Amino acid sequence: MSHVITINKGNLKATAEKGGCGKCQSSCQSACKTSCTVANQKCEAER
Amino acid sequence: MIHKFRQLGYNIVLDTESNAVHVVDDCAYEMLDLISAPMNENMPEVFIMMLNDFSEEQVRETYSELYELWQKGALFCSDDYRRFSDTMVKSPVKSMCLNVAHDCNLRCGYCFAQTGDFGGERCVMSPETGKAAIDFLIKSSENRENLELDFFGGEPLMAWDTVVETVKYARSVEKQHGKHFRFTITTNGILLDDEKIKFINSEMSNCVLSLDGRREVNDKMRPTVNGGSSYDVIVPKFQKVVEERRRANKDYYVRATFTKNNLDFADDIIHLRSLGFTQLSAEPVVADEKEPYALTMDDLPKIFSEYDRLCEYMADENNPRFNFFHFMVDIDQGPCAIKRLRGCGCGNDYVAVEPHGDIYPCHQFVGIENWKMGNVADGTLNEDIRNYFAKTHIYSKNGCSGCWAKFYCSGGCNANAFIYEGDCRTPHIISCEMQKKRLECALALVVNKSMKEYE
């Protein structure tokens, strides 16, 4: 039987090499304005 | 590094550097306390004795699965990101918070803008300054195409002419410069009318509607200038805004602030949902600990239990559906690692402009003289401050590189760090603790959804 179920394989490292295009939204322009919440931003590189 | 926690009945493991997320059984959960990288192909035999609640077969199988994950880079993944942070340089400015009004028609007790004037005179931005800000942003954005501008305040509807003229001007020049403006507005709603709602819903890609939840909670901290209820004025207007935005498939958030006065803030979120709003946010108040409504370390257990309650409420399919901003996380298609190194872009690709055109690193720095970066009229921008923020990232902030949450909060809010700790590179510990708890809830909701589909 399986003891581990992988929900997300994890590709963060692969995003580093070609990342930083700057097309995505600045996090504070969404809803927070007083806390830094980055991980719920969308990558917009392919738009 | 890994972080493991239990939430919604699942044993969840986040592998920080790969961003892999696993659900594990109790044997694996306990075994993870015993192992670290580099893993040996052969399991240490002592594990059989140390994990004696489980059969030898279970223990060997579990080790084998964890070893396979390690080999794939999905467990105890190495941290290779510092080399990218070492080369961080300033970015083009592409995002702006435009404080069109340093005035407000509410008297919110917790306002970081000191009831709208940011500690100075009450004033509104002229349309000419708004247009100069657009010109500045176009010029400073270099090769960036998507430009963001948030109308903020004080209360931006008090400078409505400037909002309209600034938007129209930007639309008239964006194509010739190869740019696309995305406008947003953050409003308390008092001055909303049909004309403004129509314009906002036509031009603003997102709007943030400030409302703290239950009537008594909202009105205690968000009274009108004469001390009356803002709730009764605002709610019908927000409902109209949202009804139209929903039809047009446009984003919005109803954004609450919670304080020590409503540590049962999950009820405020549930209340906002009962009003028909489905895109919701609740921000912890930013306030000096001496203020009676400020959040302190002693409040954290209650805040954590409230986040747990909200998480469980959202996981229950029998409850009305809604999105909660801080529980939203896209573990597969989220921002790239480079974006995650320094988060909000404050003072680097994001700036705030006050009514006279003075530029600050972000809206929370406005009015702090030492952080003034320039003025949109003459196009100046303090390069020392820009370079400082360009180098302010999770590998230069105190304590961030060893934290499991570093790629989710990206080092947290620089302004909070400065205001509370006196140093942008020393994260505000209460904010960190709340952020980590929210991330656990967010990941648990992702896991819960996946597991329901898996079953």
C-alpha cells in the first residue's frame, strides 16, 4: 500500500531559470494592502 | 527543508524548496522526524525499533517511498536559490498606488493613514498630477507591458474627477506606448452612486470594497465622521457593485480588517457571505501594540483557532461557497521562484504616489520623510532606495532563509517590518506567525480538494 500521496510534484526549481519576466501582478495591488501575500498570485508569463 | 503539520485530518508535508506537497500516513509522518538529506538507499535498521507502532513491512515500505521522493527532488530538496538572489537588481517600475485623496469620509479607528491625511494636511490630487503619474509610470516601466495602478487614499472617491481624468488619459496614451493599464480601486463605498459604479465596473479590473463584517463590528471601528453607522450606507451599494461585476465576470474583494475587538472574525467572514459576497478577505489590523484594538502575541492562539474554524467551515461542502483571499494558493501554477524571492516589489517595481506627486516605496511609507523617493513631476527616483529594496529579499532578511514559508510570503511586508521592527529586513514576528497559520490552512484546503477527487 502507498504511504505517501503526492498532491503536487513541485516544480519551483524549474521556474527559477526562466523566471522574473515581471508580467505578473504586484501582490499589494490585489486585496491585501497590509500584508505580503505572494503565493496566490498567478503566473502570467504565457499570456 | 520540509514542514509537516496536521490540518483537516490530514498529515501534510510541504517540501519548501521544490514546493512539493504530500499527504502521508502516520508511519511516514513520524519517520520524517528521523530522516534528513542526504538519504541512504538502505534504511537504518534502528527505525524498526523506533517506529514500533508500525509493522516492519510498513516501515520498510514507507522508507522506500520517501527515498524515492528524495531522489526525485520532491523531499528535502536542496536550496539553490541564493545564487539568484545574489544577482538581484532593480526592476522597471510597473505598479503604482495612487493616493488621490489624503482625506476620508469615515473615521476608522485603526486607519494607518491617520483618518486619511497620513499625518499631513487634508488634500486631493489634481488631475494634472494624476496624468503626470501616468507619464512617469509609462516612462519608468521600460519594457514592461502590463502596468497596474490602484486608486487609493484616504478615500479615492473624494477625488473622483482625478480618478476619471487619470483613467481617460491613460487609456488615450497606452496603445501608442505599447502598454496595457490595469486599474483597481480601494474604496469605503460611502460616495458610490450609479455613475461611479458604472465607471468602476467598466474600467477597473478589480475593486476592493472595505467592510469589516457584522454591523456592530464594522460600525465600532468604521464610523462616519459624525459617529454614525457606515454599514447601513455601504452594504446596499456594495451589493449593487458586486451584482454587476459578477454579471461581467470581473474581480472584486470585500475586504475586512480584524482587530482585538473581533477575534471571532470567522463570523464576520460568514456574515459577509450571507450578504451575497463571495470574494472575501480579512486582514489583521496594522497598529501599534499600545492601541487597545491592536493584535498581540497573546492573541495568537485565538486567531489560530479562528483560522482553523474558517478552514473547517470552507472544507464542509454543505456550507455556502466563497473564496477567502488568504486561503487561496495555487501550488502548481503560482508565481516563479524569482518573483517569490522578494514579494511585493515595494520601492522597486511598485511605488506609491501621494497627492502632491511625491513618491514613496509603498502606501504604508507615505508621509515618512526619510523614505521619500522623488516626485512624478520631475521624474526623479532615489536610486539608493531602489537598490536597497532590490536587495531586500528572503536571503537578506533576518530569519527568512531558514523558514519553511519563505516562498509563500516572500519575506513578508517591508512596511510592517519597518514600522514595528525599525528595519525592513527584520520581519514582524506576529505577522509571520499569522501568515504561517494561514498557509497551513490554505494548503490543507488544496489537499482536501485533491483528496476528495482522489477518492
